[in-house]
Amino acid sequence: MKATQNQTIHDVIISGAGPVGLFLACELALAKCSVLILEKAQDPHSPIKQIPFGIRGLSAPTIEALYRRNLLNQLELHKRLKNPHQNAGSGRQRQVGHFAGIPFHEGNIDTSQWEYRLPSSTDPSLISEMQELETVLGSRAEALGVEIRRGIATTGFHQSTDEVSIQAGDQSFKGKWLVGCDGSRSVVRKAGAFEFAGTEPEFTGYSTRIDIADPQKLSPGRNMTPAGMYLQSQPGYVLIQDFDGGAFHGSEKPITLEHLQEVLRRVSNTDVTISALHTATTWTDRARQATNYRNGRVLLAGDAAHIHAPLGGQGLNLGLGDAMNLGWKLAATIHEKAPKGLLDSYYTERYPIGAQVLDWSRAQVAIMKPDPTARALNAVIRDLMNTRDGATYFAGRVWGINTHYYLVGSHPLTGHSVPNFEMEDGTNIGELMHDGKGILLDFNENTSQKALGDKYNDQIKYISGRAKEQLGLSALLIRPDGIIAWASAENGANLDELEEAIARWFV
């Protein structure tokens, strides 16, 4: 970083210290960029993050990303807490996920259809807690030298060809780049005049912690009713979906005990009585996405770039995927080591993934509506999910198993997450990615490939040796985010293709 007129200029300023902003900061700092995070909340421990609805399912790409940065072993919640939405028991009847509240079960999933998942692969899904995840990411960010300033809300910015000046009340900050990770109501997105296109909501959702005078009047678990849906994961923690077109959430009125009781009674079709309201927040299924993720030196990630109903926790996973994709590309741009178009590939790769998740959310809402058409569709989907192929498909989508980018390359693994190869010395490939560098993995110790690895050793590590299971491959080029940029079958590597891939992603 440098100082101009006594003001520090950071490489990147991030607006928002949620999981996405913190993970992006970690990626940038790992690549030796100076990072400042501005967070409007003074206290990172929001009450709503401490109730069960602050628990999120982590998908395969997120788990792999955390593992590749040596962060997964710091998340302890999944080791001691069972999913509150799971049924008791094991095997075929153990619920391991849902689509629109319709469960799919472990014993129905045919993992053999996922041909590139190895015995050494990380789990396809895990439970974590928002507060724990933020604590782990915040600690790592600060250990890497990231400056986090809380109680400072971004209010606007002005960018030039060389830098961005950020306003935060009566304070100002300067950075070479600004990234908005400031949530669904992003100030950065609005101030940057990003178009935010999409669809309007069908419902207002409520996440609450309440005392109920007569809890026996509410059934446990998820309950679809003629007026909506309510879910009681444990006594006192109630989630409600009221199909009011998102009217109450849009009104921004305070959530009173009286209002919440009226909604709960109407949706549950009971005369249940709420005796105390401790914590409540609202949300909707509004589904919108920025039509571009970059405007000059300003970028968007996470909920600032896309919003949808938090059904199944896919928003968190989508945002963390943005951070993993953007971090190394922005760092290479800052260090002037980025090939032409590298930073623009952030949008071209992540926008389609975001669009898929938004449609996935819309589809869930469509079959949750309290009307005959939705109930008929719900029954059809339920039947499909109870088949082996159906459960496998939904698990693959919910867990992100098949998430990939459409990259240039002749091998079918190109654009997919690298399998967690276990080398003959017992080291897994994920453990070799802690430093955030690209990898040229050579199973055959090819001297020409080693020469290429040595030539670009400031960005790429050359690793040679046999793996216990090589999936018919002889060599791979792995991007810093764990995506395969090039792969070759065992019958010999095409060095011209390899050099083209290195040029496309690294030089």
C-alpha cells in the first residue's frame, strides 16, 4: 500500500464483513494484497445469527474451498450438532436435505453417478453456524493482516481511472478497488448504478424466537397449510411463510408481538398464543441479480450481486463461491500478472451459476404456494424425489456436486473442481492448496511439463508423483480456486494445449 496526501491507499476496500466479505479478504491477503473491510455493524454477533435459523448447510464447493485454505478443521459445529431438520435414524430413512421442504434421504442417493468423487473427497454437505463461520473467517483475515473497521457504514463512492474514494459518513477512504459485499440492500450496488433485474416476491418470511403459552397447538417440523407454511425446529424457534406478496417485508414496519401472533394464527390455523417475542426478522423470495458484477474499479459479490429466498441456505454457498472465484483473479490484476480478460471472467463464470440458483429458488416457491396447482406439482416432485435417480439428482443440485464452469479444453474434467487426489505419500491435493497458488500436477514426472512449471513458478507449483487413484489422467493444471484449467489422459499430454491454458489463466 502507499500513502497519498497522508491517506493510505489500500489495494482493495471491501464493504461488508459477513462471510463473503471476510472470505474474499482472506483470499486477497493470502495473495499479498492490502485489504480494508468497512462494516456498518458495531457488533458482529447479531442475535438472529445465534438462533437455529442461523445454522446453514455448506455445499460441496464451499467445503472444498474451506478445506483447500485449511479452514474446514476450525469449524466445530458440524462435529457436535445434528441437523435439526433431519429425521431420527440412519440409512435409507435419514433425511440429508430438502427441496421446497420435500426431503430426500441418504439411502436413495446413488453416489456412483458422481464418477469423479474419490474416497478422499471431503463430505458433500456439512452443517455450520453463521456466527461460527464469521468468527473463523474473521480470525484468519486478521492473522493475514486484513484491517477490519466496524461501526463504519459505506455511504457512497467516487471512482477514477486509478482508484476509488469511499465515503463513510464524515470519513473517507481510498482503495485501488472496491468490492461490495454489503448484502441485499447493498449501498455499493445502488451507488454504482448497477442494474438489479429479477422477479418480485410471493411471501414474507419470518424467522423468530418466541415464547408460546400453548406450544402443543403447533406441530413440530415443517407444516404446509392452506395459508402458507410454518416450521418449528424446536420449541420457541418458529419460521413462518406468509404468502402476502412480500407486503409486510416491503413495508419495513416493526415486527410486534401482536402482528406476529396474527400471522402465526392465520398460517397455522390455530388460536396459538405468543407470550413473549425475543427476536424476529423478515425476508422474502424476491429474486434479483445484477446484470453485471463490475463497473470500472467496483465489483459486487454475494447478496450484493444476487438475492433470492434463503431456502436450503444456497445464498451463503453462492456468495462464498463468488469470493473464491474473484479473490485470485483480482489479486493477479493488482499485481499486474493477469492475462487479458481474467478479471472479466469472474462475471462470465459466476453469473450463470447465480442465475441457476435463482431459478432453483423460484421453482421451490412455485410448489410451496398454498393453491391447488402448486399442491399438484408438489406431489409430482415428491414422487420423483423418492426414486433413486430423483434423489441423486436433487442431492447433486442442492450439494453443488455438479457445479462447474464451461471452460475451453478437450478433457471433460476441464472447468470442474479438482478431485481430492491422494498421493502415494498420503498427502491430499487439497492440502497442497493452502497457499492459494496454481498447481501443475504431473502424475508421470514428464520433463517437458516440469520445465513449464519451473518457468512459471511464481504463480504455479509443479507437483509430481503418483496418486492412489488417478481417474485415467496423466496431468492437470489447477487454478488457485481449485478449478481444473487443463487435463490430459494417460495416453500423453498435449503440451501446446497446456501452454495455451497457462497463458489463458496465469500470464
